[in-house]
Amino acid sequence: MKVSFFPGCSLEGTAREYGESIDAISRFLGIKFEELPDWSCCGASSAHCLNEFLSLSLPARNLLLAEKFHQDLVTPCAACFSRLKAAEKALQQESNKAKVAPLFRGEIRVLHLLDFFSRKEMLQMVEAQIKNPLSGLKILPYYGCLLVRPPQITEVSNWENPQTLDNLISVMGGEIISWSYKTECCGGSLLLTNPDIARQLIKRILNMARQTEAECIVTACPLCQANLDTRQEEISNEENGSYNIPVFYFTELLGLAFGLKEAKKWFRRHLIDPRPLLKEKSLL
Amino acid sequence: MDEKVKTQQNLPSPVGAVLVIGGGVGGIQAALDLANSGFKVYVVEEESAIGGKMAQLDKTFPTNDCSMCIISPKLVEVGRHLNIEVLSYAEVVRLEGEPGNFSVQIKQKPRFIELDRCTGCGDCAKVCPVEVPNAFDENLSRRKAAYKRYPQAIPNAFAIEKRGISPCKANCPAGIHVQGYIALIKQKKFKEALNLIRKNNPLPSICGRVCTHPCETACSRSKVDDPIAIMHLKRFVSDWEYSQKELEVPRVETKREERVAIIGAGPAGLSAAYYLALEGYSVTIFESSSEPGGMLYWGIPEYRLPRAILKKDIEFIKQLGVEIRTNTPIGEQFSLEDLLAAGFKAIFLGVGAQKSTRLNIEGENLAGVIPGIDYLKAINSGKELPLGNRVAVIGGGNVAIDVVRTAIRKGTKEVFILYRRRREEMPALPEEIREAEEEGVKIHYLVAPKKIIGKEGKVVGLECLRMELGEPDESGRPRPVPIAGSEFILEVDSVIPAIGQSIDLSCLSQGKDWNISRRGTLVVDPITYATNIPGIFAGGDMVSGPATVVEAIGAGREAAISIARYLQGMDLHEGREKKLPVAEITPQEIKKHPRYHPPKISVTERIKNFQEVQQGFSEEEAILEASRCLNCGICSECLQCVDACLAKAINHTMTEKYLNLKVGSVIIAPGFSLTDPILRAEYGYGCYPNVITSLEFERILSASGPFQGHICRPSDHAAPKRIAWIQCVGSRDQSINKGYCSSVCCMYATKEAIIAREHDPEISATIFYMDIRAHGKGFDQYYERAQKDYKIRFIRCQVSKVIEHPKSKNLIITYVDENGKIVEEEFDLVVLSVGMSPPGNFRILSRTLDIKLTPYGFCQTDPLNPMETSRPGVYVCGAFQSPKDIPETVSQASGAAALASEVISLSRGQLVTKKELPPEQNVTGVEPRIGVFICHCGINIGGIVNVPAVKEYVKTLPQVVYVDENLYTCSQDTQAKIKEIIREYRLNRVVVASCSPRTHEPLFQETIRDAGLNKYLFEMANIRDQCSWVHMDKKEEATEKAKALVRMAIAKVSLTEPLVEQELSINKRALVVGGGAAGMVAALGLADQGFEVVLVEKENYLGGNLRNLYYTINGDNVQEFLNYLIKRIQTHPLIQIILNGVIVDAGGFKGNFKTGIMSGPGMAYRKVEHGVTIIATGGEEYKPKEYFYGEDPRIMTQQELEKKIGKKEIDPKNFQEIVMIQCVGSRVPERPYCSRVCCSSAIKNALKIKEINPSANIYIIYRDIRTYGFLEDYYTQARKAGVIFIRYDLQNKPEVSIEKEGLRVSVFDPSLRETLIINPNLLILSTGIIPRENEELATLMKLPRTPENFFLEAHMKLRPVDFATEGIFLCGLAHSPKPLTESLAQAKAAVSRACTILAHDTIMVGGIVAQVEKEKCSACLTCVRVCPYNVPFINDEGVAQIDVALCQGCGSCAAECPGKAIQLQHFKDAQIIVKTSALFKEKVA
């Protein structure tokens, strides 16, 4: 199985373990994610606030590149997904297309990596390969906002209570803990521009997580993971409390459930070390 | 309309029957009106009972009446009405024809309980093992598969719900009631479970071990996790039986003479023998070998099927008298002919497939080549057959596996299986393969033998070929293709081919033309198993080719049924095809629960011997495993109800029925469905357990609901203290195509909050709303009370999200308060006020009936003809027309009934049934001869109360000449018996001791009346509801209480007297008071039905308030409509118009009123005699004193504006700034009500102005916008058009001043939090509606009024157009403010209600009425004051007089009369006293 792959910038930086785990599980499953040659910035976090034309033409360039390969374009980042998908939708209108990318034929579709893994046949493929089921691991599925909203763009039908991550957790044998903040905003790109607001939002989510019986959070977005993982120490100090809940990428858990040896390496990169938890659960 | 009437007269006479679709309150009202007006009515209801949503409600606003209490009498009336036929579980599938003559086809689902036999006792539900969510309780409780929708349901009968055949049963070749026996195991009813299995399979111990269990393959549970361990459960119950001391062999009901011969004692033969023996035939099995069991004995190794177990099942069959003759082969020596000659009347052949199929390769005759079957037979007969050290078994079926595992147990060192396909294609059971591998068997896949190599005549090796898979062959599996040059040699000592068996047909008689297939099997009829030779049947492997045990058993049973039919000369085929579809369930929301695995003996242990490998379940495990069953079919067909129902009402063979009816017109009243709260997923419905819908909350509040009326929340059943309601969930929401207002939610939420606070004053109630829409009669006052008296918090805001606290499951709502502050508040329970959507089947319905729908999916109607659908002759009422409350539904229902009957009025009375009754016996002065019938009610009474003891006791009581006990006193045969006994014993009084007079008294009264007794010579003792049901644990005391209750009833009945009802003729003329829209439409409606009408109008012109209206909100021309009405009414031959008429005196009663009218310029007096009166005196716009009205030409009311625009007196183009102020003089202490129309009038006029002058700035200053129903679309349209809406409240009214430069309006805008100043060119005051002057009329006719002087109907919900005084009706603005369309509906409703009287020639009056003893009356006026119907008056003689025609028999006057001058018939003091003294009488020893 082959698809085009748009890694986005964070996979090279803060989300290296995301990239590595994607790499490992796709190799394991025999899926070929072919990196889009010469891909460029999706324009996330600033372009769409500043310049409409730019906000469309940046992703449109990538879409045009992808169309050459006649393969759907998969991206692991929720922000990239949002921008690429928004462009895909916008270019369906002739006026936009004429202005931004007249050569775009609109034959390919943008998919988030999570959606890719949530297709029925993928779930079956994953289920057949589970060697190390995550039994007894209590997991909070956390989608954040851009994966599901706005539904006109993401094409998600149950955006208030999305199920794709839940289904994957269930297939991996983990225990889903339901909560109200599945799709709450983590503050996303505000962390650099307005850290006070972002910290408030992160704190709300972590507070709610602490009140559940969950032992970890799983995400499908480099921004969400970074925000929730990296700020816990800071918030602990502020609040005089202890925030130490591991935050995983779903691909890391897939690797773990497949019994991949290299999984250990990824967890080293987390600020909240998940290894004690995984050892306690005899998963590592 | 004129044309319509004319063309009708040329047609053949219409059908005097009406079809009513939907049995909710609308359908019920329409049906009753029509049936009481002389028409036959069919009510089609999709549920098992009528009652609709109203039956589910707890209370109704604004009177807080119990919903069930008020609808229940209507249900009973429908149920007992001679001319209403309720078709429950039914739907219309076709409608053809024209108004007056429609053909309808109706599909009725099977109920599986015979309606005319079911007594509603509920014994079936008691034994039913299947529980499903109770939809009537909105799934908050559970009910059985055998159920009654609710206790008061009509028809008063149970039903059994089936979704179809459960997949396990459908896939079982023997058709075993799998779901049924699993349900019984769950309930620990092991014996019953086994009996149920034996209905289809006489070999449960065997099938519990060696069945291929296709049931498990089909099990729906496998879509979720693993299938139910059905085979192990079967084994569990059979092992359980084995552990019991004695086997309970079924009784053979009738012995029959005929003898049947069965050839072969294998599973097919044994099964056929068992079922034939059960039928009473004498059965002999002829078995060629030395042991019965066939392949079960010879083919299956003991480690799978211990011989003792096999013997047990065979013994069970033998105990029924089946003879098994072993060592008796049938063939040339002893042929089938010989059997027939010996007197056997029928033969079943079940000889199986005994021959091994040959490999057909070189070397097959060498020593050491042993066919698999032969090997197993040898070992199973105790012979030793050494195979050497290395054995190759060829084949992939169960025989191959049995051989290898046997060989291992016999000491063979190395065993291979050679199979030419892959493991996936192996036909052997996966668990068998797994166990064989565990025991050390090696399987070579994709390998086939080519040649057996011998040395000295003995096997030494096997040459094999490797295979690859090609295209699928005829078996559907990929065809193995040899790979050239892949030969290799295996060294082996023995080769065992196990590639299949073939059939030995040597038992068949020569010379007969047997039908043999190409495969060498015997051909039979696939359903009856009859061969082509009459009297000879066959089944099992010899027919199917080698197959499974359970297939053979199934075939044997079916053949047995055929043989019995053959011998009894019945049709072999009839009714034997499968009827129900296979039940499918969607495996969502099902909790995973892994399958229980019973233990096995360890590998090391088991390969040493032939001990049974598989162990059974423990009792606990069996029950837990059985509990995993998903009850796919709903009813499990366990057949427990069949045994439990003593009335023999259960019929599991019922099928879908199609009925064809002829009707003259159709009314659709399908109601609504709740809008799915999932559409607003942000509120967490379905995720958070404590977020519930309003209807769920109704059920929680209801005393008969899931928690008996205790308010508790779903998550932990704790009593919630903080409850929030969120309004407009799925209403007023364009984003989900629900742009309309659901009209009722504001009020029901307020009511629920009030009732919740009444249940538990500690509850704090908060309602989050957008506008409070309290637009009905008395609603605003109710809303005010909710705030002031009940301290309910109303918070205006749209809640964006509900968040759940993970631990407490409490819910957090964030909102912006009145001061603009963001508040986070926690609640224990959140109720979503979900809106109304079209009924679930609306699309199918509209297609079937060919009616048009609105874009929202409701029924399309025209505001001036609100009950007419797009198809002539088909009328609509209720929420399907537009979301609405109960009274509007009831009005429309009556209105639709009027329209439906208008079409067929020529056929009035043609299809109705009237009862002919025998003359009544004269009992005056005759000594009472009392008959007492005591009911067991199945086990409902009999199980607690010692009925025979009560009977013996009653015999000792005076005047009792007959006592009997009945299983069900209400059953039809008992009714006949009671009539018989009344005659035989010359009874003149009857007592029934049974359930409740609420449901059954009329039935028994009818019975004694049929026997010639006056119906009042009857008394009922309630020994069920008030005795056995409430004293279940105290049987003795209950028996004593039952005796006392019966003693009291006997005492009372001895003093009862026959009451005679008087017959009075009816004057078929109607008087309509008021010549406005409502009055004119009512008059025309009655006249079109053929009744004479006198219409009195106070003014010298017709039209009333309609004269002030010019256009409706949807653009209709009102003046055109008015002119049309006036023209029609003036030319109608049956209508007399009296203008300038004033009513000056009034008297009489229903059917015979006399009213005096002064009329004309000269005020001439005339007396009008009439049978009914319709009050339509109307209302008018309030002329305000507020806001300088009348002082400035730029200030006017909405009606004045409309008139000026309509008459083109002003041009909206000239006005740029227009302010409209709402609620001027409305919703204030002087006039505390909402006038319902002003919001939409303002929007109507604003839109009109915007249409002419789009640039005009229009400001509507409002308190709550009350555009209910589809009017909401106009509110949306107005906002889109740029009309500006500014809210105010009573504390911050807008201020108006007239300045030099013009008008000045200042108003505080709460959204901007600033005061706005507007200088309008026009100031329009939206004033309410006040009733016309009506005090004199009210006094003359004794008609009650509200404090606001609108007339007061008999009942706010269910009798909206009736006065408490019978024969007088009301409609239009006289009743309350309402828009034209609702006035028109009410006018039609009044017509329909009036027809229920005018349709009859006479009425019966009297019966249970109050009577005054003149001598005792001191004219104190107590009765005059206390009577709720204003009946008593002081007559010319100076004493109280009570008209029998008017008295309702409530007894208030009798109870209050200080002089004891009034007695209520049938409840006279003496009768009550004798009853009470009977209670305190000494118990008779």
C-alpha cells in the first residue's frame, strides 16, 4: 500500500519520536509512506491570520506536487491537515482555483494519519498484528481541535465526540477513559505568542485529566503532544501540585502494541517519562 | 366548496366509515367524535396499544393534571366503543380512491397473542425470560418480550415482541429454539431448557458434545467478541439431567394404532422414532449392526462421546416405547415389502453413509491400507488394529481427525495428516484440529497422495505430490492443482484414507423406480422428506450425502411430522415454510465480555486413554455464559408463556396479516417523534449518563415510571438537588434543519421544574432559555407562578456546551449571566428540552398517502384550511401538521373529524352497529337472588387469595343463591356462562369479585343487561388490585380481606335498584352566537352536514374582528376570504342569519334548548328552539392607554397599521424609522396573559413594510418573541431582512415622549448594555386581544369565564371547545386569543362536537343522577353553590330542582346538602351504610 506523505516541520524537531514511530510502524505493516519531494511549509499558525492568498497558495503548492503522484496525501500533523484540507476545499471553488492554482485538478484527497489508520481495513490489519495488547492501560483519547473542526473542512461527522482514536485504542486493547475534553483546545500556536492564555488552556485540560482515573493521554498532533507534555513541570510549580501524566502519540502506542523493540527509544524523548508507567503495566 | 357538494350528489353514496391513522390523543379524539356522530371508525396504531406520547407524560400544564388519569377514560371509551375498531401493530400500506370512497390496505404485525382470548392478566410476562429496554419508559427500565405497553393500555392485552428468528435458530438444521433454552438456563430453569431442546432434538447429550454447532457460527455475539458457547450450554443441561435421580419422560397424549418402521438407528432414525412415538405411534427401528447409534456409536471415538452418554439419550427414546431391533438388516432377505406386509403403515429410511470413498490410486489394495471408517469401527467395537509406527491419514474432515487422535491413543508414534488444500479450507472443526495438533499430530497442507508404495504386499511408503491452489471449484473452495515434478516419498507403515463416505442403497427394494441422484443419494421432497414411493420417507446422510448429526436429527424430526400427517391424511406441505426473517442486530454499544471456556483434560493425560477430553460448565459458569446472549430475536421462543397462559391465548405461529378496508375519508394523526438529542452532541446526551431528555424526565417523575416517581438520576440513582433544563434542543436551529419552534418545550420544562420542586422542595431548578414562550391560555400566569411561588430560576442564554465531572458525574454549564459575567455552574442532572420532529415514518406515510410535506417534513396545509392535506378526503391533525400542544391537537382532531364526516354525511349511520337488548326484568318487590362470580384471574388472585375458601364462605351469606369461581371471569366464554346462570337461577342481582371496576365494570354490566337485568343491579368487589396485588406476602390475611370485600359488595347489591334512563328527542337545529370568522365557519360546517343553523350576530354586519385583518403572515388575502364566507353563509339554504340580535333569555338542556332573541332595529322578540349552542362571541384588539395612544396620529396599534396599509391609507415608503413596542397592556398585572398573536402580527407588518420599503429601519422592542411553530421562520426572515429586535423587561419599559422634533423612544438594550434613543416617524403599539362584552350572555346561559373574561372550557387539555354544560360549545377568540388559523380549527372542532349530539334522534338521560326530596329541602342554596355544573336551581315551588338531563352525577350536592334532601341514585345513604356495616360485621366462622 502506497500513499504520499507530508511530514510537516515538527517531525524534524519537537516531534521526532512521532516521525520515528510512524516510520517504524509503517515499515512493520508494509505501508509505504512516500515523502512528498520538495514539500514546503503548510502555512499553519500565521498565514491564514494574515494573508488569505498566502494561506491558500502555500498548501496549494503542496497539493499540486502531490497530485503528480496520483496518491492521496497523508499528514500526521493536525495543523498541516487543517491547512491542506482547507485548501483542498477552497480549491473546489472555481474562483479560488483560478486565482491560486489553476492547474489543480482536485483528484486527490488529504487525509490525517489518524483517519488513515481508522479505515476499516486498516483497523483489521492493525488488530491482526497486536502482539502486546495494552491491557489495563487507562488512556484518555485527546483529539484537540484541528483534527475535527471545522467539520465542513475536516469532513468529520461526529465532531463533538469523535471516535477514531477511541477505536484505535480499543483495537490495541487499551482501556478508553471517556471525558469532556476530547476536543478542547490546547492553546496550539499561542504558546509562543500568548503563553498566558495557552497555559490556562493546558492547565484546564490537565486538571480534568487528573480528575479521571486515566494514566496517560494519547494524541495525534505534534502541537497537542508538545503543549501537554512540556508544560506539566511549569504548571506543577505554579500550582504547587504534581502534574505528571504521560502524553503519547498514537503511533508510539501502536509500535508498543505491535511489540516493536525500537519503541523504547521514542519514550526517552518525552519530558514526562512514560517508561515507569509502561513497566508497571508490564508493557515494556 | 359548492362545486364539491354538487359533484358529490352525482356519485354513488359514500362509505360511512373513516380511517384514523395514529392512536395518540388526536386520533382518539377524532375517532370518538366520528363514532359518536354515526360513523364507523378504524384506528390504525403502529404500537401494540393506543395512547401515544400523552400516555407517557407525567402531568399536563397549566393545570398539573395527571396525564394518564385524564387520557385513560378516553382510552377505555375507544376500547369499548361498538363502532371503533382499533388495529394495533398496524400500518397503512396503500390508499386508493376518491373522497367518499377510498380503498385502504393495512398491514398488521403479528401480536402472537390472540386479542379475544387475552385477559391481560400478565402471567406470560411473569415467566418470560427475556428482558429488553422498555421504550414506554424511554428505556430507563426494562420489560419482558411478552409485554403490555403500559398498565392502562388499550387494547387491554399483552403482545410478544419478535425481531425475527434468532440467527442461531435459523442456522440450526434442527431448528432448535437456541435463544430460548439459553434464556432459560440464565434463569436456572434447566429442566425447562432441556424440554425446549427436546422439542427439536431428542439427543441433547450427544449434540452437546459432537455437534458442529452451526448456531455458534451464526451467533451475533461473534460480531462483538466470541459467539455464545451454545454447544457447551446444551451439554450442561443434559449433564444436569444426568445428575438428577430420575429422568422425566414426556407423556404421550394419545395412543395411536398405526405402526411405523424405521430403518437405521442412527441420529436420523432415532429422531424420527422419538417424534413419532410422542405422537402416539408404535415405532420399531430396524438396525443392521449390533448396537444402536449408527455413526455416533461406530464412528465417533469415546474420548469425544462416552458410550454411557450415547446410551442415555437412546434410553430416553426407548422409554417412550420405541423398539430397536438390532442385527436386523433390511435388504434382500427381509425387504421393505415384507415390512409393509407385516402391517407397518409407513417407513422412514435413515441408513446413513457407511462406505468409505476410495482414493483410486495405485497400491490401495496393499495390506496396511485401512479406510478411516473401517478403522474407527474396528476400534469402537473393541478390536485391536495395530497401525505401526508411522501412519499417514489422508483427508481434512472430522473422520481424519478422529482417526489420528484414536491412533495416538492406541500408541502410534508418528501420525501425519495429508491435506490437499490449506488449513482455512479444512472441513474439520477448528477446535478438533487444534486439539489434534496439541496431541502431536502433524498436518501437511497442499499435499496429495499419488501412489502407495508396497513391499511384499504391505505398505512401506507413500508417494506424494505438492499442490497449489487454482480457481474455485463447484464446492466454492479453490481447486488444488498438482505441481509438476514435486513428488516426494513418505515412509509409512499404514495409510488411512478418510476422504469421504458413500451411501449403500442395498436396503431399497428392487423393482421400484427409486429416484436416485447422480451423487448416489436418495432424492426426497426438501420440505416433507417424502420419497417418490408413497408412505416411504427418508432423511439423514443417505439423502444429504455425508453430513452432520444435527442435520440428520432435523431431517428425522421433519420426516416424523410428515409421516404423522401422512397417516392422518393431512396435507404434508401446509404451513411448513419458514415465516419470520432472521433477526439482525447492529453490534454497536454492546459491552465486550469474553466467552467462558470449560476445562479440558491435559494433553499428557488424555493421550494415554479414551477418557472424555472436554469437561462441562459448572452451574455458575453456565449461567454467566448464558447471560452473554444478546437476545437477537427479542422473543426467545422458549414457549414458557404457552404453558403459563391458562387462557390459551398465546399463538407463536401468527403471521403478518393484510386487511382491505373501504372508508369514505381519512384522518392522519401520527403525532411526532422526539428530535434526536444527538444532533446537539455538545450537550453530551448518550455520553454523560446524567444528561437526559425531557420525556425521560417525564417518566422519572411519573409514579408508574421507572423509579416509582422518585426523582433520581441515572448514573447513581441519587436524588439530584440541582437540575438544569436546556431549552431549544433541536428547535429554532437552522443548522440542523429544525428552524421551527416546537411550541411546547418552554411550558413543559416549566411544568417539570414545578413538579420536581413539588416532589422535593430541596431541588433547585434552573431553566436556560432563549425566549419563554408561554403563549397559551393561562400559560403566562403559570410561568409567573413558577418564578414567584416555586423560585424557579430562568436564565436567558444559549448554553454552548455541557461538561461532565469525571468522578461525580455532575455536569458543568458555562453561561453569561444578566450582568455579562461568565459563570460556571455545576448541576446534578441536566434535562434537554428536546423538540418535536415529524413522526419516524413520515416519508413512507406521505408516499403511501400521496400527501405533500413541508421542507421540515411536516404535513403541508394551508393556514385558512389547517386540517386539509394536499389530497382531497385526507385530513390531518395534531403535531404532524405543526408542533403543538394537546388542546390544539384535540381541537384539530375534532375539526378534522368534522371535515372527514362532511364528505360522507349522506351515509351517516349506515355502517354503525346498534345493540338490540332484551326487555328488562321487573325486580321491584322481588326478594334479591344474588349470584356471585369470583375470579382467579389466572394466578393473579388465585395464587394469593384462597378462592375456593372465599367461595365456601360466600355460600353462607344471606340471599346468595349461586356462587362460582372462574379462571378468568372476563373471558368471552365466561360471559356466556354468566348469562346462562342468570336465567337458570333466576338471579336478579350479580356480584363479580375480580380486578377493578375501572376497566371491567362496564363489561359485566353489559353482560347482565344482555341477560335482561338492569345494569345497576350489579356490584364489583376489587379483590385483585386492592387485595391480592397489595398483600402478596400475606395470603391468609388477603383471603380474609377478600371475604370482607365480597361481603360488602353483596350487602350493597341487595339494596341496589334498577335505574331507568329516560329517552328524549333531540332538536336538530343549532344556534351559533357570533358572526365573526369562527361563528360563520361553525355555522357553515353544521349546515354542510345537513343541520339547520340559526346564526345570531350582535352587529348589523357579519365578519367581526376579521374585518380588521387584511393579509396573513404568509400573504393570504383576508378580505377575500371574508367575502367568500359571507357570500356562502348568506346563500346557504340551511342557515338563518339574525343581525342586530341580542340573547335575552336562555333555558333547556342538551338536545332541547330554548333561547330568546331580540333582534332588528325594532328589537322584535323570538324564541329559538335548538339542540346545541355554539358560542363564538369573539374578541377585539385592546385600545391602549399607554404611550400617548390617541394623542398623536403617528401612534397607532398593529391592527390600525394593517388597516391603513391594507386600504392604502398610508404608504410605508414615507416612513424611514418605525418603532414597534410589544406587550403593550399585555403580560401586566391588569391583563396577565399573553395574546399569542402580537409578536407574529408585528413581524408580519414589519415584513410588509420591508417589502415595500426595504431601507426602512424597523425596531421591534419586545419582551419575549413568541413566534411558535413555523411562525419562527418569519422571525428568522425578519432578522434577515434587517428588522432590529431590542429586548426589554417589565422593570425597564421603553419610554416614549412627544418632542417638538418628533417622537422619541428611549430603551435600554441589554445586549449592548446601553440606552438607545430612537426618533421614529411611526410608533406602533402591539396590544393584546380582549374578549367582547359577554357578561350578560354568561349569566343567562350560566357559562363560566376566566378572570380575564374569556369563556372557560370544560377541560383545558381534553375538552377545549366544550363547556361543562353539555350541548354548549365554544370557539374562536371568545375562548382565548389566537390567530385566525387556530380559530378556524376550533370552529370546525365545535361543529364536530355538536354533531355528536345532532347526529342522534334521541338522547338518554338519567341513571346515576341526584334527586331532591322536596319535603326535606329548605332552599338553603348549598347545592346551587356547590354544583360544578350549575345545575340545581330553586324552582317555582321554592325548592331545589335538579334536571336529570343536566346532572352529571358527581354527587357533590348530595354530600353537601345539610338537610339530607338530596340523594345520588345508586349511591344512596342506605346503600353506602349497608356496605360499611357489612365491613364491620363479625366474621362468620
